[in-house]
Amino acid sequence: MSNMSDSNSGAAVTAKVVPIKDAVIRIAGNSQDGIQTVGELLARFSGRSAQEVMSYMTIPATISGGPSIYQVRIGSGEVLSVGDEVDVLVAFYQHSYEKHLGALRNGGVLIYDPDQVKPNLDDKRFTYVGVPMTSLTIEAIGGKGRDKGKNMFLLGLIARMFDLDTVKLETMLKDWGAKRDASTMEATFNAFRAGYGFDIGRMGQNFKFIPNEQRSGRPLMVMAGNQAMAYGLIAAGVRFGAAYPITPSSQIMEILRAELPKYGGIFLQCEDEIASVCAAIGASYGGRVAVTSTSGPGLALKTEAIGWAVMAEIPLVVIDVQRGGPSTGLPTKMEQSDLNIAIFGGHGDCPRIVIAPADVEDAFYSSIEAVDLARQYSCPVIVLSDQAIGFRVEAFEEPDLAKIVRELPIDFTPRGAEFKPYEDTVDGIPHHPAPGTPIANNNFPILTGLEHNEAGHPGEDPRYHVVMTAKRRRKLQKLGEKLPTPKVFGPAEGETLLVSWGSAYGPTREAVEKSVADGQPLSALCIRYLNPLPPGLDKIFERFKRILVVENNDSGLYGYGQFAALLRSRFGDPRIGGINKTDGLSFKVREILEAVRAQAR
Amino acid sequence: MSETTNNPTSGAAVVAAPTQPGQPAPYKKVDLKSDRPTWCPGCGDFTVLDLYFRLCERRQIAREKITTVSGIGCSSRFPYFVQAHGVHFIHGRAVAFASGLSLSRPDLHVFVFSGDGDAYSIGGNHLEHAARKNIHMTLVVMDNNVYGLTKKQTSPTSPIGFKSKTDPTGAVDRPTNPMKKLIAAGATFVARTSHSNPQHVLQMMERAMDHRGFSVIECLSECVEFYPGAFDAANPRKGGQFTVIEEKKNDGTPEDEKRHDPSDEAAAYKLATLPFPGVFGVFYEVKQPAKNDREQQLIDATRAAVGNAPPLACLQKTFARLK
Ligand SMILES: Cc1ncc(C[n+]2csc(CCOP(=O)(O)OP(=O)(O)O)c2C)c(N)n1
Ligand code: SF4
Ligand SMILES: [Mg+2]
């Protein structure tokens, strides 16, 4: 919100309207204040108004509530990160004020509840707007409100402040409250209108978003990464899933459990992660690729069975919404430290495909791609999402569902007399017949985790292991040759190339944008295919003096993180270094730029 | 209890499925033979394999639909020896695999072949939950009271005092009682048999085949290599006793009072507490909706609620709410 003035005048005049391109709003309170609802409504509303949006929230570690925040960044251009600094901070309580004031930028606006918060008005860096939200809400909805409704008052207040389209907003509120009773909805609207009617002229200005010119005109979807992933799987034709609850991935299984029956599918909540991966493999063997979703500790339990799917060459989709590890680690925080287990986890030489979406939209398309790759290559595909992508809400262009949605009928085409389940063909990819498929000569396949010959039967001859190990590896090498070389963002050559993957990419790209604007341009590369790697990376690396891999994991024993280590072992290039952190939060743009500067010294 | 069986299907002649025009000629059990079994000569597992062939032959299960699944162990080698679709999975997880297969493929009756270690030790928890959920499949546990494949370690069913490589002075831990475990887990069909009585094994397989839901057969299957003679006490040819459970006929006779009611869980549990060799037959059988059927009901109700809309329309509707 760069055009905002530092005004702190108390004059109650009609506010002037300042056009803005981008605003970061943080609402800080307790989890029971319904701030998540306001945040989500704001995010959804931004999407409906053709604005890009990204949200970030914290959930208290305790179940019964506690401090919690919801941050929304609304922009008229592409929103790449949730924003380093806050333009408007809403503080419900003294603790919210104290904890979050540091995030408010110089010249930012503090909206606080004077009944609860005593701000230091001598600090002239900010504009202070005291709004007795609790008491005004009670007044508006007739005493029965108590804390309830305060969030709707706030929504009205924000609508006024940012000159949002209240007709559209009220329509959306109606949709949202469709299942709520009439008196609750009446209170909701009363609170909303009271908030909208509150005179914040004291600030001297209101804001209006500049219309988003880059928009193609397709409507925007607003959803969280976990949702995007679940719906992507459904769109791709997945009709069986199995999982065991674990934060931050549970939402995926919850959605699939509720949604799959609509599509004739089944979701099985299992006794543990081992059972769920095994059940998914069983369903895949049944003829339609199945999914299991989990987070780090669950992925660790699944590795033996994933090895079987590699060995038997069965399609399987595994979704890992990463959290901080090892062990129980940071269950509600983001980290990108499962890369090694995703690529290498398990015993033996065990090649599998690993891809990582960079944002919520990409999460939707990645889960579809994972299904396709698993089917094409008859092997497990692990999708590495993370807590940040899983939980945050983003707006993205509505996918062309008519082109995407498909059914995957089971292929019962009879196999001929020459059929060999593990034939050592050029591409080396088997497509196993599901039970129910007639096989000429009744030469039925046994799918097995034992090393086997082309007929699928185990034998003592060690040559099979040589041939079959190469066969399982070769198909991924073929895939690697076909993958698209990622595009460099920013100058095609220069001093520093930032490489990132997964949710580290958004802030990395924003850092590049900022560096270009500041006249010290950096470049960025986002790698979505982690295993196998796409071709042409070495050619790109050659054009830079150093390559820094930005990732949310530890810098390791030798000074670089997990993906950097992979790239170093792949390219033998000692110029590859790392920018790492393990505080459980997404990178701030500033942190990346500072780290680049520090390493340049 | 009597030495003979009272099951109506016992001794029935081979019934071939009715042949319809265009259907292949009925197959014989020899047609189902595949790789030569790698079991030691005399191993009890041969009997189970032979009787599974007999079952398929009798029922004329469509060749391409016969599906066997196993974990790891001597017993779990089973699928290689059946010329049909099959899966040799990982140790202890065959039931979990079969759960996914069964639920996604309601047209199959999956048979899982397992060992005492595979089913009751490493796979114990999966067994428990598949039983509780009543997922449609038949599990045959070929129990030899020892780890065969890994060459004589103590298994969860090894009796106290059994000398193994891991208990050279004799096993000290109380063994699992499979029947109690299975009944308590909520399996809806629980039977016990022994390789030494092939007729009885076949009867139990047929009853399991006819049961909708999770059926288990605990089948004593001697490991001649590492635990010879383990089940002599249950083998009349070795001087033992094979006592068959007499099931209630509900014929109103006074004898019927004493017969076992397989739907009586407490009575089944009581039979399970008898000391070795105990009794053989159906301990427990109860009708409960199979998970497969409950899921299908859920699907039908949910599909009806969306007017049986095709997938594209369903997803579009959901997405409209997320705009
Ligand atoms: C994860 C894992 N742990 C251990 C083993 C080694 N292992 C293979 S079979 C087996 C025990 C087999 O005993 P049982 O299930 O009774 O089958 P049996 O050989 O007696 O028929 C063990 C411990 C394995 N294959 N995988
Ligand atoms: S070791 Fe025992 S269980 Fe295994 S094949 Fe030989 S006799 Fe059978
Ligand atoms: Mg055994």
C-alpha cells in the first residue's frame, strides 16, 4: 500500500480516496473471534472482484483457542508472497497489539479496540484508529452478541476503508450464511452494516484498489492448497484414496472422504499410514490409480510399501504436505525438509517420480500431473506440498474443467499369448493388467516385490536384478529427457541465480522483482520436477557466477540444503550454495535479499 | 462334538457352474497349477493349495477373476503356485492391500494367504481393523506355530517351551490365541481347521466363500522342517483327535440344545479357550453389512443427492461455490 500517507491528523472530514495496487491486512486476535472467517471472506471477495490474493494464518497450538492471526494480501497484480510487512494491523487485544506491531510498516494503520488495547500513541510511525468494536457490535446486534459478530463488524469496517463493493460482498455473505438460521444472519448483517457505517474519516483517507489489468476475464477461484490438491485428484479421475489423519494434510483426506462418493469413489480412513499406502496400492492394482496423502511422519511409515510399488511397477500417487521435522517436529509449521525422504526414502535402489508445486494453483495442476505420470510410468509419484501451500488461500484463474475432468475406466483388454508382465522393452514401462483381465494361454501375472524375471517370477539368477534395476531406472531417465527446461525469471545471465522449489519460489521471485526494481538484478529458477530433474539446468547454471538454492530446510553439515545437495551431486558444481532457514515460516522477501547480500560479501 | 462333520456341503459332488453359450468349458484343478511349489516335501501348505484349487474348480470362479494376495513367508509364496492373477506383497500387509483391492473391485472375492507371523504379528493391527470394518475378503492363515521362511524363530503362536533359534531354551512368552483374537476383533466369520483333514479345509473354504464380509480361516499347517509333529494331537492318524464342532440344526430335538450356535459370540469365545487341540469348524458366523456394501450405499445416496450428475457437473458445481 505504497501510496498511503503518514497522516495522523484527527480531523473528522470526509475521507479522500487513495488508489492503491496492493495491501497487506493482518487481523490479530484469538482463535474464537472468527477472524479466520473474515480473512477467508475477504480472500474470496478479492477473487470475485478479480484481485489476486494470498493469505497466511496461524493456528494456535492449543485446541481450546489462543492467539491467532489471519493475514490477507490483496493485489492488482500477481501476488507472490504473503507480504513482509503489514499495511493495516487490526488488534483485538493488548497481546495482539504487542506481538504484531513489529510487523506494521512505517506509515501503516493500526485499528484497535480501545476497550481492550492501550496503544502507545506517542509512537508517531503509525496512524491510530480506535474503534470500539466489541461495544459497537453489541449495540448493533442488540446485546446478545457478546464476542460474536465482532468479526462481521470488522469486515464492514474493512469494506468501507477499501471502498469494496458492498452489494457484491453482501451477496457473498448471503451465500456463506445460506445454511445458518435467519436470526444469526440478521445479526451478521447488522454487525456488517454497523462496521461499514462507522466513520473512520479520522484517518483522512480511504483506499481503492486499481482494477487488475492483467486479468484475462476468466473468473478467479479462491481456495487453499489442500483443497486444490484434493479437487485436482478428483478432476484427474482418482476414485480411491486412503489415509490416516495427520496435520497439515488431514484436510485433503477430509475433502476426499466427503466428495469421492459423489463420483462413485471411496475414501478409506485406515488404522495407520502403512495400511493406507497398502490399501491405495491394492486399489491401484485393481486398475485405477489411487492416492494416499500424509505428512512427514506418515511418509516415513509408507516407505517400505512405496518400495514395493517401485519394484512391482504399480502406479501410485503419494501426497506429502510437509511440516517441520524430524519426529513430531513442528506439526503446524512449514518446512521443506522431506525432499530427501521423498526422493531417496526406503531401502534399495528405488527410483520414483517427485514433483513439487510452487503455489496453490500449481497444487491443483500438480496433482493431476501426478496421476498422469503415475499411469504413464507405472511407478509411485510423490507430490511435495507443504504446510504453507496447504493452508493458505489463493486466487487463481478458474481451470477449464471441461478439458480436464476425466474418468479412468479400468482397462480389461485381454493380453495375448506373448504377454510378459515385466518385458524388458525399450522404454521399460509395464502396464499391468488388472484382475479380471483375460490372458491368453492363462499365463497370469503375479505382481511381486521379489526381484523377478520378465514373466514376473522370482529366480536365483542375479542377472535379473541387473536387468530389472536398469529397467526401473531407465524409464525415469526417459521421462527426464522429455521434461521442459524451466525458464529463468529475470536476466538470463548475471551474478546470482536463485534456484528454488515448492513454496519458496513465490518470495524468491518477488525478491528478483525487487532486485530488478532496485537496479541490482538477480535471476530466479523454479524447479517443479525434483526427480528426475529436467534437462538443460547445467546450461542455465553456466551463465551465472553463483547459484544459490533457496529452501526452507537446514543448511546441513556442509553449508547447503537438501535440494542444493542434490544439484551439487548431479552437476558436481561447487558454485552451488544455499539460502536456508528453519523457523517454520515462509521466506520473507527481505530475508532472501539480505542473505544474497551477506553471501556476496 | 463328533468326529464327523455336519456341514450340508460336505462330500457334495463337484458342481460345475452352469455353462452358458459362449462360455469356456469348465476348467479342472490341474489347469490352475503354476510354478512348482518351492515348499519342503510334506509341508502342510501343499494341502491348502490343493484345496484352494478344488474350491475354484467346484465353484468355477471365472479364471480371470481368481485373485490371490499374500504377504511374506513360506505360506505367502502361495500366489506363484496358482495360475491366476495374484500379488506377492510385503510382510504383514496383505490384508491392508486386499482391503483397497476389495473395496475398489466389488466384482472380486479376494483370497489372502498368510502365515502366523504375517497375520498375527507384523500384520496384527491390519487384521484387527479389516475385521472390524468387515471388508469383504477371505483370509486363510496357514499357522505352523513358527517362522518358516526365516528358518525357525519363535512366532506369536509358538507354545511356551518351544525351542527355536530365538528361544534356544524354549519360548517364554504366552502365545496368541488366534480364535479369541479374531472373534474379539469382530471378524464376522471365524473358522478353524487343519491341513491334516483336507475335506474339512475345503468345507471351511466353501463356507468362507459364501460369507459376505470378512471371513478368516485359521488353518493349522505343519512345518515339517522346523516344527514337525506340532499338530499331531489334532491328527487322528498320529493318534490325536480332530473334534468337529456340531452346529445347531434348530430341529427342536433335545440333542440340538447342546449343539453350538455360531452366532453366539460368548459360546464361540468359550470354544476358543479349550486347550490344544481344541475343536474345529465354524466358531463364529454372523450377518453384518460388509463395508463394501455400506460404502456402496453411501455412494448411491450421495449420487442421488446430486441427481446422479456426471463428474464434470459435480465438480463445476463445487467450483462455483469457490469463486
Ligand atoms: C518388514 C520385514 N520384516 C521381516 C521380514 C523377514 N521375514 C520374512 S517371512 C518372516 C516370518 C514368516 O513367518 P510366518 O508369517 O509365520 O510364515 P511362514 O514362513 O511360517 O509360513 C519374516 C520375519 C520381512 N520380509 N519383512
Ligand atoms: S520351512 Fe516349513 S513352512 Fe516352510 S516350506 Fe518348509 S515345511 Fe513348509
Ligand atoms: Mg509361520
